[in-house]
Amino acid sequence: MDDALDITLTVNGMPVTRRVPVRLNLVDFLRHELGLTGSHVGCEHGACGACSVVVDGDVVRGCLMFAVQADRAVVETIEGASENGRIKSLQDAFHDRAALQCGFCTPGMLLTAAALLARDPSPDRKTIRGAISGNLCRCTGYQAIVDAIETVTKSVGNDD
Amino acid sequence: MKAPPFQYRRMETLDELLRALAVHGEAASILAGGQSLVPLMNLRMARPDVLLDINRLNELSGIRVEDDRLVIGTLARHVDVLNSPDVRRHAPLIANAMPHVAHDAIRNRGTFGGSVALADPAAELPACCLALDAEIELRSQAGARTVPATDFFLGAYETACTDTEALVAVHIPIKKETVSFFEELSRRRGDYALAGLAARASIIGSRLSDIRLVFFGVEDRPLRAKATEAALEKGDAAAAEAALEVDLDPINDPQTSSAARRQFSHVLLRRAVDTWLPKGTIDG
Amino acid sequence: MTEAPFRAPIGEDVRSPRAPRLLAGRGKYTDDISAARIAHVAYLRSPYAHARIVAIDRDAATSTPGVLLVATGAEISDDCASWRGTHDLFPGLVAAEQPPLAINRVCWHGEPVVAVVAETRAEAEDAVELIEVQWEEFPPVADAATALSGPAIHPELGGNIGFETTVEAGDASAAFAAAHLVVEERFRFGRHTGVSLEPRTILADYNPAEDSLLVHQSHQTPHQQQDLFSRLLGIPEHKVRVVCPDVGGAFGLKHHLHGDEITACVLSRKLGRPVKFVADRLESFLSDIHCRDHEITARMALNDEGQITAMEVDDLFLVGPYSQYPRSSIAEGNQISRLCGAPYRHTDYRAHLRMLYQNKNLIGHIRSVGHPLAAAVTEGLLDKAAVCLAIDPVELRRRNYLRDEDFPLTSPGGIEFEHLSFNACLERILEMMDRPALLAEQNRLREKGVYRGIGLTTFVELTAIGPEYYGGGGQHISAQEGCFVRIEPSGMIRCMTGVTDQGQGIDAGIQQIVASVLGVPVDDVRVESGDSELSPYGGGSWGSRGAVLGGETALRAARALRRNILDLAATLLQCDASALDIRVRNIVDATSGQIRMSLAEIANTGHFKPFAFPKDMQPALAVVEHYASRDRLFVAGNGIQASYLEVDPETGFVKLLGHWVVHDAGRLLNPLMVKEQIRGGVVQGLGGVLFEECIYSAQGQLQNGTFADYLVPMAAEMPDIEVDHIETPTATSELGTKGAGEAGTAGAMGAVLGAINDALSPFDARISETPCTPDRILRALGKI
């Protein structure tokens, strides 16, 4: 049997206590222990960004943290960010611009884009492309995603 | 790809870490940012019996100026190094290297010390350490020692840090009136470099001296091109090109040949020379 | 009665109905789905390209806590038939029988050998490591020369040539002998793979109490899988259900049969528990279908006016040790041998194709099967000729394109073309890119030692393959489509289609057609797909067929329902059905637009008060229609792409500056979805020409199995892509729509290859090997 530890953390605003195998990574914990399947697994080596979640305010790779490392942390997934409304402008822009097709990269893209706009409210296209350069999309070719993010920068108020 | 089983210990103090290292030695790995270690564990290429999580050792995370040195704690996150005004002012070479290190999400967790301790041949930070004459501070239960960067990087993923030591900080001498040059060639933004050059020199009048030309991604460790440095110190760009042939023995891999790496190194050298000679830009 | 015209929302930029839940993180991909008592499988895979399995010692694995079952290839084959990837339309194609897991011998690096089922994937992987296999290595067939002259991988086939053919028209030899100019090039197209972000995933749940199988699978063709699982596993077909929920990218990859996936079904039957398999990224690179491994020598003959008189192609097509199933591996080679030269007037043609087995992963269908290579070869030769003849490459194309008046025709490659709009696309792209400005900039920058290139590639895209190809080929692959439409008592519309949607926007297109015919807002229509039990029998989505065939079927089904509704309304309103229409949820007078009653009212009456109608009138508020295109093998579209880029001759690095596409896909149901499909397809094509390669060693071992060393395009290096359309509807269907999903990939490779060669022309350097890495460009320049 794997070693296991108790962890207590906040996920999408709710306190969570669980006993977890120490080698269980954060995204697998969120997906299979908590049923928050909006974060996705694409590579398990940190290269594709599908597993992106927010830990203590930073976007991180959920496949490169063990769940035990998130003890005492504040974690937000795409579900939480969607429900609390903080990414609504981005979601609307993505929808309008058809900046998603299969949707698998989309949660990671949205969280990454939100983090960009939080630190740089008016990035140019080159900056936007650089900011999402760690998120693999195989369907859109990226342009619609860049367009959608750019739309939000020009719009009258971001939510955050 | 799920990591193999391991024991997990959360370190609450530096002493606890050093004790654990003394006990477990090579059976243990330090978990800092995890951005390099965890992929290797998921791929089952790294299999520590014990993982020592140092993320709560806040005393190791600072970036500060001490007299004539910039001290970067091992746990300083890449994003903090990127945004640090002290790094920008006192080690612009590192500040210029940071945007090339992976991507935002990786930089949010990855640590300065972790990158230096890993010593990936194509990584930016070991090369910067070498170019800046950094001193690497190691601690063990037996005590503390500093190793000059020039003696620290021994090969691919191999450093002078022993199994019972932890890298706790990197000390970078602050030098006035220096110029630096950083460039890397990679296929995509954030990739490891196919070849890169981290370089620094002192400028007195219009003469360059104390030149450090550190190529990375070219051999199995960051490499100071010493003959090339000597030629440049004499102001002889043509001799520097020739000397580079002697200094370099580039590696081969399935996608990029040693010949290509050799070509890249020459291009990077030329770009550095064009930036510095006849007139350099003063950093400090 | 007058049929409804193609009114809105057909032709509008309707957004995908799947998008809102995907944006909220509420998609349902196969790994999001679980089941009671679920178990997980991991595989021991061959470390060698070619080896005998001498012995397998699994005792340590079997006795590991958490492990439920360890099964060898022989044990899996007890419960699952093997398959052979033949194709009746290619009777000369010989293929060996392939088992789900290797038995006695492994034939490619990564072939699955032993299955370990455990409570968790991690434990299964732990147990895999405890299995000891004794191997006896054989020398691998890992290149064309060895494949041609070395020992046969499968001695019963007599050699490694799986298929050989010559496609001929006219007298190519004579044309070459008489030519004013012959240009020739040897091309090497590197092998790559599909790389869907969601890996291949299957959850198999066998119910022993009723001998039924429920499968959730990330896949494009649920009915095909229903057939395969039924036949190969020996389960009655009506007790096999395959559900394809949200799919995170497919690109053709996910319409094949993979042995590790059907094995999950076998394991579920053996255990009586649900078994899930998720291919991790490493095993994706090892065992997902690969594509595009070709060595092509081609020549083009031209007269002194720059007219193409003949073309000749020799294609060495390097596949895996088996022909993929169920479609066979032949398609890329078949397309290339028939599509080279397709845009141009010529009568003399020869293409020689040899499909060679190797000890590498299997080759199958990945987006734009063979088309990018045919286009790159053709356009590459033409550009070379343009340089030799000192004729502008655009002018050379104008001189040679098939013209409107040439159609319909059968090409020298044997393809029937209804109508293709080459000249119209060319003129439009020249406007869009402002070629004179780019040429001026190119010249100006050359003086400064900056080398930019402009490349053009014309392409033809065969879409929406009809039943003759696979049905005629003896394969159980549906090319007919089904669509079910029902009006709910409240007037809302349900639609179930036999095509599927992995993000292409096919759901939206179907929604638009049904909404248009039934006169309701698009959001009143809900489209469901992907369930072999609930979806009308159909072919799923592949080969750019979804919108074309699914759309045409939806049109028929919606019209049938409309007729039924109007018949009912006419009875109640005591008028002729032809005098009525449905607009904005109301039954109206077709001429005046006056509202007679609501759609909801007729639906409610039909469902709950059938006594309102005469006794001999049974309200049929649900219909299902099926449709197979009978007139032609496929629908051909065409287009042209342009690339503008910069090559650094010192480093061999390429910077993409601009990309343009003009494409003719007939009537566009949804221009937004089509444009985005094209952009995505272009970027996949850019990946194939610049970055992506499955690199095998001389020993046949894959060298790059992670995203660190298999490079896919990321955002920072990609250009903005301008897309415009010409619409030449096809007469082979009412909607007049042609497939568009693969068009972006078809032309991107040739455009970039051409642009790189244009940039390198001052150095008298040429590159004809993909991907065009810095290494290869430096070698072409003679710098290394």
C-alpha cells in the first residue's frame, strides 16, 4: 500500500479534508477524488498546460505537484473560476470568437489568460501569444484564442 | 505515467532537512519547485526512495543584497527572480535570461536553486552562474561550504553537491561597469536551448577585460570558452572565432547535430562581439 | 409542396452548442467518466523493434497487492479474434494477421505485450515493472532499402512489399523524351503523428449477466466500433453499445482500431468489472497511429511555353509491420499516386507506388491523408520549373491550371472532378496577400542580408467519401448517414445524428439545417450524437464527411418532419399544406406570413390530443431518414495557400510572418466554423513541415516520446492566418456543401516548403526534406 497523508485545503472556496496517497498528483486528486474533472491531463510532464489550476493565486501545472503539497493551500479550478464569475468576460469572448473546438485545452487557456490580464490589462498580440506559449492547442491554431483575449483587453471592464 | 512509490517528508526547518539528508543520502531527493524532478518521476526516470519537501523553508526563498553580493535563496521562485528589482540592477544577465526559462506556470513554482542543482546542460541559470563567477552555498550536517561555479558543474545533471548536502543559496558578486550578453537559440519560446551564450565582461574605457563566455546547450555542461575569452580580451574578433573551434566539442542528438551546434555557437559569439565591440553598453 | 429554401441560420456564424459547457469545465471526456468497481490497465510494451518473446515471468506482478489480472497476448487472443488490414478495392494488398497483443514476436517498438489490471493505474504500472521478459532480438527492418531487399517481416507474405501499383494515363515516357524541360526532385517526408491533446481513452464495461458490452471511448466512429467489438469479441451486435462523449481532438487518429483499446474490452469480460485504459503521452507517441513516412522521387515535363506535359512520381511509402485496421494503410499512397499534378492540365502521367512494411509503429489516417504530400511534390516541381524557365511562378500556374470549361473531367490520376475553382482562388489570394508588396519587401531586404520567401501551394481535397470505397472494399464502415428528428410537446426539437463532433462544429451545422427547415431559433434545436445505441446508424466523422453527409441527411429528416407537421396543421386549419410555412416557432400563411397557430400548439396536440385529427391520421412527430450519396466516390474541393517567412541563413531558423488560405468548400453552412477548422488545419500542417517528426534510430527504436523532444506548434511561433472562401456548390447534393476539415493541412506544407526554397534561392540551395529543421536547412546551405 502507498504511504498516505491527511491534507486539508480549500478548493473552490470550500474546505476539503482527505487522506491521500503521497504520490497522487494534484490534478488526479482534483479529478478523481473530488470529481472536478474540468482540469485535464494531457502529458504528465508539464509541457501541455491542460492540467493548469490556480494554487495560492498562481497558475501552476497540476500534474507537477503532489496533492500532499497542497496541504493548507487555496486551490481554484476552472469550475470555481467559472462559478464565481471571475472569468466570464473571457468565456464570453472565447465563445463569441469560437476560440475553442474540442475544448480540452480550454480550461487551462482560460486560467492562463486570466492570469495574464490580471498582471497586464492591455497586452499586445505578441505578448498574448507569449503568455499562452506554454498551453498546447491542437485544434484552433491559436489565432482565435489570441483574438478572444485581445477582445477582453479592449472591452470596458474586466471582471477581476 | 504515474510516479513510483516513495516516502514523503515535509521539512519544517533547515536542520531537519540536513538531518534527513545525512540519514538518507542518495536515496533522497529534495522537492523544491518540482518542475524538473516531478516529470522525471512521472516518467519513472527518477526514483527517489524519499522525497524531502522543502517548500515550507521560507528562510531559503529570499533575494537580498549583502554588501558586494547578490544572494538568491534556493527557494526563490523563477517568477520572483524575473520580477526582482535587485536582480535587474545587480545581475542583469540573469534578468535577461529569465524570460527564456520555460513558461509562466513553470516559473511560478520552479526555483532558482532547483535549476542550478539540476544542472541540465541546456539550462540558462547554471550558465549565468558560471558567467557571473557565482559561489554556490552548500549546507550539510557537517557544516557549510561554498563552491565556485567554475568547480560546481561537473557534467550532465552532475554537480559538486553531494548526497548529504543541500544547495541553500547562490552568491553573485556585484561588479560595476560590466556589460552582459544573453541569447539562446531554441525552436520555440520556452524550450531548452539548442545553443545559448551567457556572457559578461568588465569595461574599462573601451577595453574589455575579465570576459566570461559561457555556452550552454552545446556540451554536457555550461562551458567557459577560455581561449575565445583570451582572444577577445586582446580585441581580436577573428582570433576569437578560431579559438572557439578549439574551445568547443559540441554534442550530437537525433534532432540537432554537433555541426549545427558548432554553427550556432559561432553565430552567438558573433552577435556578442557585435554587441560589445567597438562600443559596449554599460550595465552597472 | 414547396420545400423550405436555405434560409437562416444556414450560412450564419452560429457558435458551437458544446462550447458553453466546455468553457465552464463541464465537458465529459472519457476519462471523466467512471463506473462502480472500475479497474485500470497498464501495458508492458516491447522495447525492441523486432524480437522474439522467449519467456514471460509474471509471478511477481501477479502476486502484487492491488493487481487483479495479468494477461499475455495468447490469453487475450483466446477471447478476441485477430484482424487483417486488407481492402477489396486493392486486391493486391497483402497484410499479415495482427493480434490485439503480441504473441511470440514483437514487431515494433512500443507494441503492447502484457496487460496488467489493478485497482489503480499507478499500481498497474508498478506491477508492469515486475514482469520479466526474455527477448531474442532480431535485426529490424527500419528503412526503405532494408524493406526492399532484406528479409520479410512476415515470411508468408513473401517480402515486405504490402502493395505495389502503377497508375498510368497516356504515355509519360514519350512525353518526357520530348520535353523541353524536365525538373526532378527527391523528397523525404518525415513520419509524424496526430497528437490529440486528450489521449486515446476507453472505458469498457462488460456485463456477464446479459453478455452485453458498454464502451465509452474517445473515438470518432461509434457504429464502426460497435461492429468491430461485436465481431472480434463474439458479442451479439445489438448488445454492444459504444458511446463517444466529448472528444479532446481526434484528427483521424481516433477512427482506427488499436490493440490496446480492444484489449480493455477483453479484460473487462475476463474480470466482470469495468476496465479503463488511458494512453499516457509516452505510449501515445509509441503506439498512436503514425503518418506520412514517404520517399518520393518525382519529375515534371514542360514544353517551351511552360506548359506541363507530363508528370511522373515514384512513392516509397513506409508503413508499420501491419496494415492498419479496419481501413488498411494504403490510403496515403493511393491519394498521392492519384493526386499529384491534379490542378494542372496534362494527359500523360505515371505514378508508381510501393507500400513497404517496416518494424516501426503502424501508419494510418491523420488529417489530410496523403494530400499535403501530393500538393508539396507537385508545387515544388512547378516552382523549380519556374526558376529554370525564368517564368513567374504565379504566371506558370495560370498557364497550367484546369479552367472552368475543362470540367467535368477525369484526371490522369483517375479521379473524377466535377468542378474546381483554381483560377478564382489564385486571383483572390493574390489580392489578399498583396504579392507585389511582399516581393518588393523581399527584394529590399535581400540587399540587407535578410532572406524572406514567398511560397504558394495549390491543393485538391477529396472529401465525403461515398459507400463504394469502403463498402466496396469489404469493410464495415458506414458511408450512409442517419438522422432522427423529433418535436417535443413544447415545440422544442431533438435531433440525433450518425455523424460525430470532436470540435469541428458539425453539431452547429446540423443544428442550423434543422432550425432553418423547421423555422425555429437555432437554440430550440438540441443535437446529440456519438452513441451507437441511440444515434441513427451512420459513419461518424472522418475524411471531412460530417457536415456534407450528416448535413444532407439532417436536411432530409427535417424536411420530412416539416411535412408531417404541416400536414397536421393543414388538417386543423382546413387548408392546403403547401399554403403554410413554419417561421419563428409559428405555423404561418406562406404568402402573407400571418400566424395561424404556434408550433408548440401543433406539437402538443399531436402528442397529447391525437383525437383532434381524423382517425386515419397518425401524428408522426418524429422521423428518421437515411442518406447515402450515390453519384460519386467523393466530393472534391480545392484551394490555395501562401506562406511568407524569413530564413536566417546563419542558423537555419525559420520565422513565419504570414499565411493565407483561399478555399472552395462549396456552400458554407457556417463560415466561422469552417474558417477556424482551416486555421487549425494549417497549424497542424505547419507542425508537419517545420517541427514534428517521429524519429527512429537505425535499430527501429523511437527516440522522442515526450513533448520535450517531439515539437508541436505553440502560440508564439505561429502566424495569423487570413482565410477567405470561394463558393462553388457541388451539384451532387442539395446543400451543395463540400468537406472542409482537412483543407488547412492539405496546403500548408507545400506553401512553407516553397517559401523556404524561395528564401534560399539566392544561395542556390534547396531543401526537399521535412520537417525543415535548422539542421536540414544548414545542410542544404552547405554551412555544415
